[in-house]
Amino acid sequence: MDKRFKRTLITSALPYANGPVHIGHLAGVYVPADIYARYLRLKGEEVLFIGGSDEHGVPITIKAKAEGVTPQDIVDRYHNIIKASFEKLGISFDVYGRTTSATHRRVASDFFKRLYDKGEFIEKTSEQLYDEEAKQFLADRYVTGTCPHCGNEGAYGDQCEKCGTSLNATDLINPRSAITGNVPVLKETSHWYLPLDKWEPALREWILEGHKEWKSNVYGQCKSWLDMGLQPRAVSRDLDWGIPVPVEGAEGKVLYVWFDAPIGYISNTIDCVGDDWERWWKDPETKMIHFIGKDNIVFHCIVFPSMLMADGTYNLPENVPANEFLNLEDDKISTSRNWAVWLHEYLEELPERQDELRYVLTANAPETKDNNFTWRDFQSRVNSELVAVYGNFVNRAVVLVNKYYGGEVPSRGVLTAEDESMMAEVRESVTRLSECLDNYKFREGLKEAMNVARIGNKYLADSEPWKLYKTDPERVKTILNLAIQLCAQLSVVFEPFTPFSSAKIAEALGLPEMKWSMAGDFDLVPAGRHIAQLPLLFEKIEDSVVEAQVQKLLDTKKANELKAWQPESVKADVAFDEFEKMDIRIGRVTDCKKVKKSKKLLQFSIDDGMGGRTILSGIAAYYEPEELIGKNICFVANFAPRVMMGIESQGMILSAVNPDGSLRVITPEGDLTPGSIIG
């Protein structure tokens, strides 16, 4: 460890307790964090690994409303599922807490009040969308409407999931309340804001000058935010689920979840170590590392540090080694589409295969760019690497010692040049492995760990002790002694990655404890020690297992296509006078072309019988523009104009959704005159 530090505080992003965790979460955050924590413990360093569930926020209230239960019911259910899944996978948290705990409520309230009393917040009044029937202000996720950028009619108030653009609820065209379906109104409300702009100079110095060693994706995103200029960010919101704002006159307001959640790292530390917590958060000899996904970079590198700076007594993170995203079978993981490999289901369907999942997720870790998980690759890596290389070497070494020496480790004779070369290669690989783990390069580190097993396999293959046993038994003793020493080292170097198999090796070899200093040491198992016959560390993944998992995903995709085709429920009745307000007409396409810099939009020139108009439509994935020229189409003539990609769209072309999710423009039969009214 850097001499500046005596201990390391490791935090991992708090998973949101409105659903279970999936392999994307694991590859991006929890497996890397656990590898690092285990590595530091093996080195004998003082480590605290903090985890917990994030249990406030609007998505939880939406899920509770949809299921007819309370938000507490939702978070209790998923907190328990997540915590149990992490434990079974071997994620070695020192504490796994939750943000609905009494400790967290107290700590978060005190943190807010301390900044409030110091004058670190500004109070602002603004207009926000309000549902008059529900009698409440609408959080972003409670508002849906048309995206002003791509025309998606199902965009949320915080983000369009089709084009990925971040939004404000007031940006949406034709916004609707997700609670009642009514059109919301703008109403004034007051909130407290953290002035991030006040801390921008300090953040620039701390990040851009002081931490140029950070991963390029993290440093680059921080620089982009800082270069755009930081703005005040609300720390409260109008909601009835969360931690009440602890000041007079704040009835009906709670701490915004982004402000509340990172304080969970502090409250969970307090629950873990009690009065000793400040040593982990305020002692400058403690190094803090945040493990997160790329969607959380701004919160952990800019927002949370601004909160800590505003307090003035806390350490700032030394590093934030955020990962990119993991895709599944060449498609983006999506919880809403159930396109995921859920951890709790994996543990049930592939029992006792925790190490296999940890290994493959590390081998495919999205450390520098988005990466992909496929079941065929999972099978290939397990069978050709864990089984054929690592497991094969350990099994051969233990079997040969049991076959020739009744399970007693033979003594070692004079070392040959081949022995010395093998030992030197192992030590060089261990050195590179340590450098990788020190620098958060876990994927490269795993390759070096596997290289140690490859060196062992080559050593046995080249020396052929099974052939020498009758002609040179003394030489065989040395070969197998070294092979067993290498097995012991493998239990150490693989422990951060695959702890369950390492524990099996250590038990079989009688190792009382594992330390990182044992890696590269060829005097770990004394001659004469009896070692147990070891069952296979890993077993092959059969085709039937992969086929079942692939079929499960295909069934999910089919269900999603049907869901997209069939409305979830019949829409609410519309009065005839409301329907009559829609002016639907026939138009003829006189020209059609793709919109520059947009993958989804086509630009139509329409003869509407009224002088012509331009309409944009997000159907570029389903048509070549030339196909549509000359066709009659149906369009809404009195749809409010909106600007997309710098072009004003003066209406909406009507399309139908097929069972496979594709869109087809509605084309009326017959030779109809442009401008003809449909009614």
C-alpha cells in the first residue's frame, strides 16, 4: 500500500431494491470490488468492504403502487433477495446494510442539517408538474410523454429509453401523469439545492490535476461535466417515501435519493464498526475506493465529493475505478424487458457453480468498453480454461501423489535448470498479477493467475513423471513436490477470483491460512504431509445446460414481442367530443429522406391538400426512404408542432406495431385526395 495510507475503505454502489441483481451489476461493480477486497486482505492490510441496498426513490413507489403493496414491502422483499444472493456468490462484505435503517435515517438527516446550518444550500422556487386529481407533484418517473428528440411517445420525464437522452419532465411533449393519465399542470414548489458550481474550482483541481491516473472513462466523463459548467442540484423533492427533510416548513418533502443514498456508505460503516467509524471516513491515512458502474460516475466523482467538501471533515475518494456496461447475447441488459441473467436464478439453476460465474464475468469484465456475455462463451471458458487448465493441473498433481506415494508429499531433491526456470516463470507471473490488482486491472490479473496454472501444466507435460517413475524415482519426487507447492500457490492467486475452489485446495493440502506472500513460495507444503484425494474442482458445462439458458432468453424475447404488440390494458374511455378534436387526414408522400445524425428519423414532405408540410417519424429502421415516396399515408394534422434534430415536425404519421415490434405505416386503399378527412 502507498505509505500515505494504513487502511482501505472499499464501497460498492448500493443496488436499487426494486428488483434482484443481474450479471451486469456483478461484472460492473460487485465482483471487481470483492476481488480487490480479498486481495488486500490476503496482503494483510486493514480493509473495510461496505455494501447495502438503496431503498428510497420513485421507482420503488411506482412498483409498490402497481402491486398494491407498500414501498416498505417492496424493499424488504428485494433487500433480502439481494443480500442472500451476494452471500451465496461469496461477495465478502464486512456489512451489507440498507437505507431504511434507523441509523441511516439519523445519519442522513444529521448530514443535511449540518450543511443547512452552515448555509451550504440555496433555496429556489420553480414550477414543476402537478397532478390535480392525485393532489401531488410528479417526480420525473411519474410523467410520460413524447420525446422532443426522437419522437418516442413513451418517454419518461427523466430519460427517453429509446434514444437515451436525459430529459426534464417539462421537456416532454404532451406530458401525462403516470398516476391518473391526466394532463399535469405547472405549479410552484420550493426546494433546497446544493450549489455544485461553488465547488467546481476545487473539483477541477482535485480531479483534473490531482487524479490523472484515474481510468480514462472516469476522467473523461468528469472533465466533460466540468467543462460544461456545473449547476445547482436539488437535494429535496416532493414525495411521501424517503427521509423527511429535517427543517421547519418542509412538510411533504424528503431528501432526494441521490443525496440520501451515498450517505448510506457512512451509515453502514457506523452499523459495522460503531464509534470507530470516523477512523475510516476522516483519518487521512485511510484510502477510500468507490466501485461503481459508468452510470454512477457523476454522483461519486462530482456530486458526493461536493457534499463531502461542503461538510469539510471527510476524506475524498482516492480512486473510482468505474466499469462500462455488460451486454447479454449482443443486446443491452434491460430489467424492464427481463433481458438479464438474474443472480438468484443462476444460483438455483446452476448450483455450486459460483466460481464459474465469477471467473467468466471477470474474464469478460467491461473495464475499458462495453463487453458481452453469451452462454456459449461461458461454456467455452469454463470447459477450456477452468476445467482443462486450472482444474486439470491440480487434479493431475494430487492424483499422481496419491498414486505413487499414498498421498504423502514426497521430499525434494536437487533442482534442475528446468525446475528453476519454471519457478522463475511463476514468480514473474505473480509479480505481474500483483501489479494488475494494485491498478484495478482485474481482467489482466485473471490472465496472469491462469498463466500460473498453464506453467504448471506445461511443467508436468514436459517432465512426464509418469514415464520417469520406474527409471528415475528420485526425479519424480522433486517434480511432484514442486507440483504440489504450485497447487498451494494456485489456491492463493485464485482466491480473489474463485474463492470456493481455493478453499477446497487449501483444505486438501492442509494450509492453515492463505497469505499473498505465499504466491511464488515453493516451500508451503512440507514433505511427508498427507494430502486428501481432491474431487474435481470444476466440471464441464454440458450443451443441455447452455441450450436451456438460451431457450429461456428466447422465450423472454418472444414474450417481449407479444407484450409490445398487445397493450397491457385497454386504454381509458375517451369522450366523443375529445376524439373529435383529432384532425386525421390523408397525405401523399412527395419526398422522403433520412435525417442526418439520426438512426431513427425519416423526414417526410407531405402533400396535405393545404399547401404541404414536413413531418418527422421514427421509422427509419423499417423502411428505405424510396419505398414511401408516392404512397398515401394517414397523419394527424393538428398534432402540436415540435422540433426534433433542429427540424420542425408539423404532425404525426400513423403507424401500427407488428407482433415482432416492427412498425408499418398505415396506407389507405384507393385513390384518395390529399387532405381528405378521416372520421
